[in-house]
Amino acid sequence: MNPSANAPQGVRAAGPEETETPRVSARVGLLADRDFVEVRFCGSGGQGLLLMGLILAVAANHDHRCVVQTESYGPEARGGHSRSDVIISDTAIDYPTLDSADLLVALSQEAADGYTRSLRREGILMYDSGKVTNPPSFPGMTIGVPFTRLATEETGRPQTTNVLTLGAVVGITGVVSVESLTKAVMEAVPAGTTEVNARALARGLALDYAEWMVDSC
Amino acid sequence: MDNRSTSAVLDSVAAMELWHSHLLREKIDQSSLLVQGNRACALGALDAGVRFFAGYPITPSSEIMEAMAYELPRVGGVFVQMEDEIASICACIGASLSGWLGMTATSGPGFSLMQEAIGYAIMVEAPLVIVDVMREGPSTGRVSAPSQGDVMQARWGTHGDHPAIVLAASNVADMYRLTMAAVRFAQRFRTPVTLLADEVVGHMRESFSPELVGRYRLTSGDFDFTPGYVHPDLAREVHPPHILGSEAHPHVTGCTHDETGFPTNDAKKSERFLHELYDKVTNHRDELCLYDVKNEGKGRVCVVAYGSCARSARAAWRLAELEGLPVEVLHLYTLFPLPIEVIQTVARRVEFMLIPELNLGQYAREVRKLAENWTTVISMGKIDGTLITPREILDQVTRLIGKYESV
């Protein structure tokens, strides 16, 4: 990807129009102390990837941080590529699209193959081990969780995979606070599904990543 | 997510964003909310007092129409989904001639269809706001690939010598405040105003608060929607409108006409009329030209940019600061009328002007005409459907300065 990936953190620094606002709640996890994080969700259409990006972006906004969310998808209702990128920063964000990801969440083999190269070497790769049967080679931290299977076990509905995955993402990395994520999920899910989504979210948040670490290639 | 269809889930996303839009107005103590560029545009239009929207959906502008369809009936406005873009803009002209202000939103293919009617609107002095969220072209192109390929179409898309007011948005806050500015300009100068946005600006979601948009912010007090109103400071330049449905029986024509509204073949009268149409815009360049300079007077290279490229330019400038490279950024919010003074002032003091654009140098040609007497103008075009990255701009800057050092 682009060499500016190696630029020091915070180069996209403060615009004068931004005002300082105290953070609402603590973030805990591998990426919690970053002042600039780029996250990419990718998979195939119909898996709820755009909604994942949107929920994470809303949560980051609830944390009073600057956020830009962009997306790309094919014309198909299901299948085809689907991708949602979220940039979260403590200061104003100039360049709006993802440069190189700190965290890549891949929910299909095709997406994992295609997008792992958009991940920076010291980034984190997370994938659905039920879908990505042939994990791409990546030197950094790699976590393979059967998200779809866990979601189906927990709620009986594979449609809750995206919420469970978001729970896992936030539980492990702390890119947003748990409080804000919970609020954002509850705002986003359709009426009547609050309870199952709350269960999926709790299951995701409780995941112990040590259990799912994959040896780096 | 139940057993609902994908579209139902997407509906809930839309509902969530609309809910956020409501929150924007209800909870001003909230520091910021996540809003999509297209929705911010609709919010800006509503806050400026636009109450008529006619359109035909097209990616990547559809969310503007969607939000207007949802909001207008709730505030006593009129929303019409027309059969195509030609009908859409004609409905807007009808609304404007009846004392309202018509607004529509589209993308390149629809914008092409609208061109004939835009000329008519200029001729009959109907205020309009047209939002063109640009995708890669020509023709159908790539529906969700960002582009800035419609810049010269926005200027010269319709035939004949005519004025044009063209604004370009680079972020979600711009979509809000420049829509308001477009409404104000359309209303004051009684002419169509085009707001251009790259696909990425329309589709991105960003932290945004209408209370924090800063510069160029307008409030509803800045607008006067009284039918037939012309601001006193423009009374000598803008022809008072004939309002359809009023007691008089006005005549409206796209033919060159005199002050009665009837066609004229008189050379003097028609020349004067066309000049008046032109001059009412170009005489007010100072008011119309919105721009912003970063690192003013300290650069050897000035990056002139608009839309998403201006964001890359700003990021490049921050990188340049770290590397000790003298770079200025001229961020243009108004592309036309040409900000002649602004560009020439910068051209006099820098060695290079670099113009990154998501087209093959459409605006660079305009800048070159204005600036080449004083500086070297370099066009940096890209048409692969991805954005120009800060590093690409910085590399070009480094090359330019390096070349200079070695001479």
C-alpha cells in the first residue's frame, strides 16, 4: 500500500475548527491507546458489513472522537464484494479513505485473500475461521474465530454474526468503549431483535482472544 | 436482524440516520453526530428553507432525495419523484417561477439530461439548486467510483454564453453549509447554482455538528422566501421575477427577451439582456468566491484543490510541514465564477501551482489561463476511481522543489 502508512501517528493533526471534548468512558484493549486507528470490515454482500462499519462509527462518535466511515459494494443484493472502512482519530481527519488498516476483519475467503495486503505489518487480522478455511499468510497478530458458528449457537440466527463480531472486535481491541458500542448497537438493530442482538454482543465481548490466536506465518 | 430482507435492514440503517438528523436539531448541546454527506446536504437545504424538491434517484446522490422525501411533507413542503431528470429539473423551474425555490439532486448521467433546462432556467432567471454527486463517467461509468469529471460540464454544459455559479464540497460539514450557500446565491442572483460533490463526499459518514461548521455558516434569517423578492442591493442588476399564479399574467420565455418578458430581436436590447445575465454574477465575485488558504504566504508550491482532493492536499501539507517543505494549500469552495483575484494573488508569490484533480486537468486549464504569467502550473489528474493520496501529492511537491534546487 501507500508509504505514508509509515508516517508518524497524528500527522493528520488538528483542524482549528475542532473543539476538545472529554472522553465519556474508558477503552481497554490492544488498540485502545491509539490516537489514530483505521479499521476495515470486508466480506460478501448480505453479511451486514456496512452496518458493522456504521455501528462502529456511531460508537466512536459517542466516544466524542472524530470519525470517517466509507464503504464500497457491488450491485448485488447478496454475494459480491462488500467493504466498510472506519477511521477513528482524536483529531480532525483529512484524508478520508483508508490508507492501511490497523485492524482487518474478514468474513469471507475472497475478502481475506484480497484485503490482507491492505493491513499494516504490525496490524491485527481477524477472520471467520468457518468461512476462511485457507487463511492468508500474514506476519502480524492473527485471530481466527468461527463467528458465524458462535452466533448461530448463541442466538439461533446467523444474522447476528455481525453484532457478535463487533463485540469481539471491541472486546479485543478497545477501538471504542463498550458503553458506546452497546448504545450504538441498540440504536441500529430493528425493533424486536434487541434481546438476541444483546446476547450476541455479550458473547462477542466475552471472547478470550488468546483462545483463538493463530500462529503467524 | 430477524428474518427480514436485506432491504429491511438497510431501511433500519436509513431510519437510524434520519433519527440522527432529528437529533441534530433537537439536541444542540450534543457536540457532534455521525451524518452522511448526502443527508447533511438535505439538512442544509431544509435549514435554508427549501420546500420543493423534485428528482429521480441515482447513485451516488439518492440519499439526498430519500431524506427530502422523508422530511419535506413533515415541514409543509412538496416532494415529487418525477419520471426522469428532465422532468425533475423542469418541475423545479416551475416551482421557482411560482415563487418557491426548486432543488434537485443527481449524478453525471442525470446532470447531462438536465443541461437544456438549466439553460432555460438561466434565461428565465429561475433560482435553482442542483446537486451533482459526481461518479466516474462518461455515460453510466462506474456508479460508486469518486470523480470530479463534471467540473466543466457544470460550467459549460448548456449552450450559449451564460453565467454559472458552481460550488464544490469536500466534507460533510461542507455539504451542509455549501448547500445553504447555494440556496442563498440562487435566491439572491436568481440563477441556477450547482453544488458538486465527489461520490466519496456524498457517501461518507463523518462526525459533524451544524453548530460547529464555522465559516460560511448561514441561518434561516439569511433567507427571504417572499415570492418576487429581490434584495435592494441587487435591485439594479437582478430583474424582478414575474410570479406565475399572481394576479398578473406573466410571459416567460427562453427566447432573448426584454423587461416585459416578451421576445425581442433588437440587437441592442438582446445584447444588454445577455450582459445583464452575465454581469449579475461576475460583478459579485467577491461575495460568491469562497475559499480558504493554509500556510498563507509561506509556500514555494501552492496546491490548489477542491472536493476530496482538498482533503488530500491538507494531509499532504501536514506531512510537508514535518519534512520542512514549504507548501501552501488553496482550498476552493467556489469553482465558478472563477476566483480570479484569489488565484492570481497566490500565483504572484509561489513558484509552482499544483492542481490535483479526479479528472484529466479540467480545472487546471482554468488556473493555467489565469496564473501562467507568474508561475508554473502543473496538473495532476487521476481517473482510476480512487482518491489522490497525500503521499502522491507530497511526492510531486518534492520532485518540483528538487528540480528547482538542481537548476
